[in-house]
Amino acid sequence: MIQSIPLKKLVPSPRNVRKSSDVLADLQLRADIAARGLLQNLVVRKAKRGKFEVEAGGRRLAALQALAEEGTLPENHEVTCLVIEGEESEVREASLAENFQRLAMNPADEAQAFASIIEAGATPEDVARRFGLTVRFVEGRLRLASLAPCVFEALAEGTITLDMAKAYGAISDVERQAHVYAELQDAWYQITPDTIRRMVLDATVRGSDPRAVLVGRDAYLAAGGRIERELFDDDASESWIDVVLLEELAHKAMEEAAVKTAQEHGLAWVRPTLGNYVSHDLVEGLSRLPSEPAPMTEHEAQELGELEADYDRVAAVLEDEDSDEDEVAKAEKELVVIDRAMRALNDRPPVLADELKPEAGAFLVLSRNGEPTLVPQFYTKTEVIADEGVVEAVEECGAVKPKGSSLSQRLLDELAVQRRDILAIHLANDPALALDFMVFTLADADGHDWRARKASTLVGSVASGPVAGSEAKDAPASAALAEFAGSLDESWRSGESDVERFAKFRALSDEARSAWLGHVVSRTLVASLACEGERSVPLHETLGSLLEIETAHWWRPTAANYFDRVTKARTLEALDAAGGPELVSRYAASKKAELASAAERIFSGNFIGEAEVKERAQAWVPAIMLFTAAQEVAPIDVEVDEAVSDDATDEIAEQAA
């Protein structure tokens, strides 16, 4: 039976099967309801005292209540509901069916819908505001709507992934997109976004292309490949027309080289790629293995010492004003040879321990000179789990450590990664601050070797997490980072030389270059927590304070990511911070699993309580996850200690009683 029920009479049902949510998705839902109203009825069941329990639609109810609290909706707002009856098992089954039978919207459908709204007169900013999305997300979907029809249909049917569709969009020429899509239909090898991006950007390939050098001119012609030459073309500048054939031959050559390389190095596997770097999609789901540079032998150390002495002796000739031109020219040539020999000794690739090799693998890239090159970084398909130490958090220096307040090292590492992502997405969207941070980092790195002749001493490699594979792809900050990276303009990568790529990069718009600045700086952030010890990075606190980060908007504690991982005492402390002794006493006697589930519901704001309590609960995060300037509050001390049993909760429970 359909019935209109006042919002104040609706309460969450304890039987609702959805126990976890997504903060970012909840905010989008709230914005959508504010713009268009409730588009889907709540499913409710009569309860005591004239109330109705919401069996299906808990997120919608929470959004309605939040809108009422902020004054967007009146307190007596009427909500259209489907009132059901039946046994508790039947009601729970209805809740499961309502949640389980949902299907996420296809990106192609989203693109068409957004395009229709824009055509009707709205702006991307209007769409973003009405749907609770970022403008960048909306613009990304609009770019999908302009893909070649065959590519767009493939995305809608699920034949290609969203990343593949974005790769086709690296060029605006829809005819070229359609041509590449048709060529790849019969490809026997695995098609990746990098493959598509290369092919849409390359109508033809020069003879000097790394793929052409790898395959060889004779092998390409023997396989039926076609070559066009202008009057003054040579082997390096001639045009190879059949790019798909070249890709197939190059893939075969790289696969053969990968098998040979795996055998030579004793690795379990080696995966080839025609790119000159290992892209993110290749390493996704893999765990990085530790490796160290090979130690220098006694002979090598002695040789390095002799080279350094020779370098100083020859350099003295250059510094001597009385040296004639012939001596200076000879000294300069000698320095080049000595410097090259010193580099060969110092730049030693990392070595993997023999016991790790049976499960280890690596990637074989195609260098710019057309040679298969093993990247000296090793991975495993199984998760690498660090030893689970236990860490104590002390609120004030010198204070007595509360019993049961231990956090495992594994949990701290995962929280540190999530906090890093929260800081990273904010820094990525503030290019001005990212620029200041980058310039400072460069200025602060004055201790580099002055003899190292490089174009730049800037190092911006991606920082790995303290626990391999711990990045939560479904967390709001991590998802926002992935979306941000996917929206970057990579058209400049098509340049064949660094000079050409630099010119193409400078030709990008100011906005596109600013986005790249935020990206390359934000991805260098290491994982940190607001604590003392190895996880402490005071500069992160300063950045977070300048960015005015509200961690609670991006990370909410759930049973899976926090409460199941800490002692009961730690959870009760959190409840005390939100609702005081009264809230603690209500749950003090609960078992740990029940307490974790209840805490998740409370700290998501999905519970019945006073407005002040709900506000504190929705704003609460562990102190180590906050971003506060160091001068404003003393950092929390985090140190390793022995494990603490849940029996330590007795003290808090007794106080609450």
C-alpha cells in the first residue's frame, strides 16, 4: 500500500541489510534529492508508537533527515512510502532484494544523459551541483559522448572498459578512433588502454619507432607490411603503414623476450609491454616486493676509490689557470670517461632475495632504442603482509596509556594510506599550493651530487604504501584520485623525443598543465599519521591545515576499516566522544561484533538520537587521522607495544554503568 508519511515518523530499521555506505555517494544522493526530490519510494513497516521502520531506503532516509536538519526540507515533510507487512524473515528478504537487484549505471548512459541536459541549456557546473559531482567528472563523461559511434556503442555494451574508451578519446578525430577500433577487432593479443592510445595517436609509424626497431624491417616486410618512402627518406624516416601488423609482431617479439628473461633471472613470470614505462593498470592487484641494490664488492669499492682519486687529479687541471688548451681538452675527455665508469659502479640495479624469486615477477618494457629492458622492480601476485605489531596511541605526552587502546601496525599502515590519499586529492586540486610545495622540495634538496650531470635533479616517483595492496579503491579519496588521474590530458605523450614531448606539453592549456602539476606532486606524498614516530610527517600537518581538510568528509570509520580491528575499549572511547556516558552505557555490554556494527551505524549518522550527538558522531575520526598544524596541538605519540586483550574494556564498562 502506498502512503504519505511525515518524515519525523520514519526511523531506520535494524533489519535493513545494508550495513556500510560510501560518504561521497551519500553526499551525491543528498544533492540529488535536494534538486529533484525523492524519485524512489521508501519501503517501510509499521512499528510501535506510530512510527514506521524503513526496511529499504536507509540511505535515502538519512539524506532526507540531513536535508531537514539543515532546513532545506520542512520538519513536516511528507514522504511517499510503500508500506509492507509480513514476518521478519520476509521483510529482511525484501530489503535484500531492493538493494541486491540494483545495477550501476553504465558510463555511456551517464554520458548521454549529461549531454542531453547540457543541450537543454545547463552548464557542466549546473549538472555537477545538481548531482553532487565534481565538474571534472561531468566534463569527463561529456567527452565520452563525443566518441566515435562504434566506440561509444562498445562502451555501452560493455565490450570495452571505461579506461579503454578514455584512451580512444586521446584524439578528437572520430574517424581515426573508428579506424583503430575496427583494426583491433581481430587482434589476438591482449588490448590495453596504452595499446589503444598509441594507435589512435599514430596514423603511421616511422622506421625509427622503437616497435619498428624491435621487429626489424625485413621481418615486417616478410609478414606483408607496407612501407612508403618520400624522395629524401631513409630507413629511419620512412613510414610504416600497417600499425596493427607492427603491433602484433612487436607483441610476439616482446613475449619471446619475456620468456627468455624470466628464465635468465629465475623469475616466476615476466610480463611484456610495448610502453617504455610500467603503467598503473599493469601493476594493479600486484604486491611490490622489497629489493635492495647489490652490495659493492671489495674490488668494486677499491676501483671506485681509485676513480674518485683520478677524478680529483684531472679536475685540478681544469681548475689550474696555468693549464694550456691542450691539457684542458685532454682533461675534459678524461673526466667524461671517469664519470661514466663511476656511474656504472654506483648505479647498481636492485637485487631480489633468492627465496622470493619462485613467486616473483617483473615487467619488460620497450626502451626508446627498441630494446626489451627489464624494469628492476619486482612484484608478486599474492599479498605481502607485514608483521602485525601493536601500537599504542597516547593523547598527551606523559599521560598514562589507557588499557585496551592498542592499534595494530597493519591498521595504522592502512589508515596512514587513506589519510595520505585524502591529503593527496586536496593537494591535487590546489595547483598553487602544489607548486609552492614542489619548489620548496627542490630548494631543500641541496645535498645532491654536483658531479651528476642531469637535466633536472627533481625526483617525483610515486610513493608506495607501507602495506602492499592496502589501497582501498572504493574509498572516496582513492576513487577521487583515480578519477582525477583518468581525466588528465595525455596527448603530449605521443612525442617521439623528450624535446617533442616537452613542446607538446607546453602547448596544453593552462588548466591541463595545472592538473598535471597537482597530479605529479600529490602522488609523491608518503603515508603519514598525526603521531610521533616513523609515521609522523609534520609538513603534512601544515599542508592539511592550509587546505582546511575535513577528514570526516572523506573517511568514515566502519566495522571493516576500523571497529572490527580495534579493541572494545577503543570503540567505547569513540562512543563516549560522540554521546558521553549515556551512549557508552547503552552498548557497554555488547559483544565486539555487535558493538562494531552499532558503532558503524552511529558514526555514519544513521541512528536515532539528539542532533548534537549525531553532529559529533558524523564529525568524529580517530585523532591520528586529523590534519592539525603542529603548533596548535601536540602530536599523538605512537609507539610499538605488546598486544592488549579486550578484557581491558571492563574498566570503561564499569565506569559507564
